[in-house]
Amino acid sequence: MDARTGASLKLTILNPNGRIWTMSAGGGASVIYADTVCELAEKVKAAGGTSQGVKDLANYGEYSGAPSEELTYEYSKTILNLMTTGELHPDGKIYIFNRFLLC
């Protein structure tokens, strides 16, 4: 998808069986989301929770540069398809979506 547009649609699968999937608008936001997810997952793991730490983060991705509605839909559908075709997680899976709007 990224090659079909002047916008940015990046997606890297880190753990196809990870619990937490993200779709973040903007490169800066996506880095903050990924760092925060990993940091919080490690804290839960250290406290004896069910987290696998950084392995909980399934993907790194970002979209920016005003991709078309069609490409944004395809990008989101790709993430959701990957999320739902992996192994089931006993605690469920989480999809974090963010979009910044500037007026």
C-alpha cells in the first residue's frame, strides 16, 4: 500500500501472536504509543501479571501524510485481519487506534 501513495502507510509485524495491536497517525505518535505499550507491559510483567512484557506488542505501524479514505480503510483492515488470524490470547487482544485532527 505504501508504494501506491505519496502518504505513509508503514506496518511491521513484531509478534503475530502479540496481544496489543496499534494503528497510530503520525510517526511521532506511533513511536510514543509503541514505547508506552512496551513500558507498561514490562511493569505488569514485573508485578506478576499475565503480561509477556514487550512481546505483547504485536506490530509497529504508522499512517500519515493524508492517505485516501480507501487506503486508510485497507490499512486498518489489514491490521484487523492480522490481529484476528493469529493465535487466541487467553486475556483477549487489544486494538489501539489514534487519529489526530488539526483544525
